[in-house]
Amino acid sequence: MAEEDVAAFVAAHLGPEHFAAYLAEEERYRVLVAEGPAGPVGYTLLVLPLTAQESPYAEDVAALVVARPAAELSKCYVLPEFQGSGVAGALLDATTTQAAAHLVEDEPVATVWLGTNRANRRAQRRYARHGFVTLGTRRFRVGESLEEDVVMAVTLADVPQTTPPPAPAG
């Protein structure tokens, strides 16, 4: 991907105003933050369904993610110096626990899905260690670049719920 495409994507989706909006809309979004000695070192953004039968976004994803209600793990980022330290795993565990505790029309969220760049094998291995399985692919635009993402999902009934979910940031 071209650096300018990445910069444009970050500016369009990951600025402070976007996170303020995510934090303000608690019925739809959960931002979980991992704190290190000097401040935040990673976060996830969980997008919760508003209805039990809500279809996950684009048609290509909806055809792959058939379990409902379905939540999306939209973002999972850890600072490079904390990668491999267990931070990402703890965030994934907390995020799936948070999703499993969420009720939509009296039904618990059944699955959490995500899309990750096809070339990001490290992330795919991390997600697989946490029970995510590959369902297929989707196309994802980053600026002028049309990328192919691997779509993965985890069935929440298969995820052990051993710790209480952390409170949303904010």
C-alpha cells in the first residue's frame, strides 16, 4: 500500500474525533484499551449489532458471516514494542468476553468477525490462536488501493468466559 493511502485512511477513520464518536455511542461501539507503564499500548474497537438479524456490512462479508447476532472486531492495534508481549492476546480475550456479554434483543452475540490484510500472516496466526477461523475473503479499499482481506470469525459459545469484561474506555 502506498504511504499516502494509509495516511488518508488513518485521517478519515482513526482521528481523535472518530474515537470521541465511538466512545459517545456506547450501544454500538466498545473501545478497549491496554495500558502500559507510560500510557496506552494497544486497543481494540468492537462494533456491536443493534438488532439480532443485522447483517455485517457489505454483501461479501454477509455471505461469509451467517451466525447472528454478529459483532465486528474492527480494530486491533498494539504498539510495535509491545507486539509479542501478550498484550494483543489479552485484548482479544477481553474483546470476545465483552461481545459475549452483550445482549441484542435478549440474544447474546453469537460470533465476532474481523477482516485482516491477506499479507498480515502474523495477525492471522494470532487470531487463529484465539479461536478465529478463516471464512473467506473480502475486498477493502484503502485510499486508491483495493486490498484483499481475510475474513475470520470466532463462535462465542466456543470461547471460555473466565474473566469479567473490562469497562469501555471513556
